[in-house]
Amino acid sequence: MSNTIGFIGVGSIASAVVTALVAAPGPAPAILLSPRNTAKSAALAERLTGVSVVRDNQSVLDGSHTVFLTLRPQTVSEVLPALHFDPRHIIVSLIPLPLSLLTPLLRPATRMLRALVLPTCGQRLLPVPCWPETPEVRGVLERLGPPLPLREEGELNVLWASTAAISTFYAFLETLSEWSAERGVPPATAADFTASMACALSHVALSGGRARFSRLSAEAATPGGLNEQVLAQQRAGGSCARLHEALDAVLARIATPRKSA
């Protein structure tokens, strides 16, 4: 049981995390899944060695040492109060809710942390921001990406809010790709080039220090050039300011959720 990992809630994020935990280098842990999403749980258990679906959520807790909470915020007040946690449990919350709101529902467990994990965790391309630092689960998090302990929960909320721009990012790439296709480039070629350009530019941006984005933007936007023209038009239209406003709204939703969540 000491190496068994349990999951309360099995949605898209949980599916990605379970797959990554099993596929990472080194001995894979035993994993217990709740049956809440029957189709996803059964598919994971059938596909992955060491993954089992148990009778109910309490059975997950009874058979696990480390427990991932992967519930939607709206279901927390419905699911967690009915469960009996144990002091032995280490809780890893992947729910965008403050620990102060979850803690009363998890007692007598006392060791808990929040971690920000994206569906790309199977490729281990991203660090895993977490708070507070919990050495006991470092090895588990390392199977998802390099752990990135943060100084305070507020930092985690901000980074979590920034991930709300993922759909916008893909929609931006879709706009570029469609624009090219509408002007005669084969759609597959347009999509491949757009994705490859985004990948290449992101790779360059992985290093360069704190001001890397403004520097790279300035380097690309040569005076009188094509990039300068498009950037100026986007800024004049207020797209950057509106993104700030949208992310502020998401941060407020994460940092001060309604108690009914």
C-alpha cells in the first residue's frame, strides 16, 4: 500500500496523469481508480499495467497512500465530505481551489499540496509547479515533469490562471493556419508549418532570461517590417489589454472561489 497511488475523479487530466505515471522511466506504481467515470476508468485499467478500478471512492482511500484529487471544483462539496481520510494519506490536489477550502474536508490527513499538471505531462516537457513543497511526493511528481516548488499559494494561482490561455493559443494558431489555407496553401501544409513555427519559436524562448519575450518580440519587429506592422495593429485593437482583463477574471475566480464550489 505504501507505494499505491489513488485517484478520486477520473477525467481528462487524471487520464493523462495516470498514463504518465505508468509510462515514466523506472518501476511504475500501482494505481487505484475511482469508478466515477466508468468508461475512462475501465479504459485506463484495460490499457495500463498495474492500474485497477475499485468499488468506490472510499476503496481508493483505503488502498492508497498518496491520493490525487482530480475532481471538478463544482463536485468537491458533493464528493469529499462523504469520504474518510487517514493521517497516513498524502493528498495531491489538482483542483483549482485553495488548500484552505479543502483542508476541513480532508482531515485527519494533514500532508497535502496543490500541483499544476497539464495534459502534456506524458511528454515531461513542462515543470510541475507545486505548493507547499512536500519531499515525500517529489519522486511521484518527477514522473510528470521536474517539480517546481513555489514560495506561496498565490504564485500557484497566478500560474494556474495563465493556463486559461491555452485554448486562445490554439485558436490563434488555427487562425494562422486557416488564413494560409484560404489563400491557396494546402490545409495540411498550412497546419504543419504553423505548428512547427510555434514549436520552433517556443524552443528559442526557453532560454534568455526574464525579459526574453520583449527582447524576442523587438528583434522580430524590425522598424518598417512586417512583424512591426501586425504587432502594432494588434496592440491598437486592444487584444493584449483584453487578454490581461480575461486572465485577471480567471485569477479572481481561482483565488476567491464561492464556498458552494
